[in-house]
Amino acid sequence: MMKYPWIDEYLLAKRSVTKDLQKDWNWVRYHIGGKMFAAVCLNGDHEPYYITMKCDPVEGDFLRRQYEDIIPGFYMNKQHWNSVKPDGAVPDDLMRRMLDEAYRLMLSSFSGKKQREILGLSACGTDCGKCGCYGEMCQGCNALNGKVFHAPKGKACPIYHCAVNQNKFVNCAGCEKLPCDIWKATKDPSMTDEMFESNTAERVENLRRIAHNP
């Protein structure tokens, strides 16, 4: 019996997550950037018998000591993966936190630039694919190392420069000042105050959803 029927929808709602079925193992696998971070392991009747996910070794060991339904990763590295029984006593909230952490750990295994490519977000949380300037006028913050068309000539956008070049963050999600005065100073003059506030809120939400610290 599957106690966590929400898992598929929950994981696919995460940015840039894909899934497939590994037929030889009969595992439904969830990937970020082409790397698996979680899987629902199915038996011969296509019923879940384990939910496997990447974990931090120290936290993974701690959780195994707290719950008998959490075991070292089934057919995976025993330090870096945990498996959870689908009908056990692990609370839903903890399961969500473990899946969030698995996603974060696998995403963080890529370089900062690759993370931004995978997520399709600029350093400030803009979804470049949805920007009307993307394509002909601008190739995107990540591809241009922040030197986008609206930045000072020959220099990176002040937001990109601050987050990536100066503070070595993947994006502004790593900054406790989000959104800061630099964001306000780089407001598109064609935007009304209401439009800018809405745009800012959207970008902050994009960043917080991947940082897991809303």
C-alpha cells in the first residue's frame, strides 16, 4: 500500500524535474539535470516497495536511527542514499523535507553556471524563456555571464555581478537581503511601480522555490 500518493505530483512540480521508467529495475526515476535524485521502486505487480532518495550522510544516518522504516539506500550507495518503506510510519512532512533535500543535493552537485542553465533562471530569478527579449535581442544572463543588453556597456548586470561575481552565489537565493536595493536600482523604467512589484515577487518566488527556504 502506498502511503504517499502525492509524491509524483510533488516532485514534478519542482523546477526542471523529469521522470522516466527504468524498465530493467522497474523504478520510476526522478531527475534534475539528467541525474536521478529520487525513485519509486516497484515490484512485479507494479506496486511501490521502496521510495529511494539522495541524502546527506550525517542526516541520513540520523534519520535511520529515528525510524525503522528508513533504511540505507536499496541497491544504492548506503551512505548517500536512503530508502523509505511506502507504508511505514514516516510522516508526510518529513518525507517532503527528505525529497526537498534530495533535489537540493543533486542540483548543488552541478557548477553554479550549470545550475542556472538547468533551472532556466537568471541570477535574479528571471525565467529567461518567458522574457520577450530572449532570443534575438538577448541570449540570457547565464550565456552572457551577466553582460546582457541592458547592463552597463562591457559590464555585467549589477545584480549578476553582486550575486555571482562578488559573493559567489549560484543566484540571489543565497542572499539574506533578497530583494535588495540593487534590485530596486535596476528597475526597468518602462515598468510601473505595480508592475515592478509583481515582477519582483515572481522572481523571489522562483528563487525561494528552488532554495527551499520560503
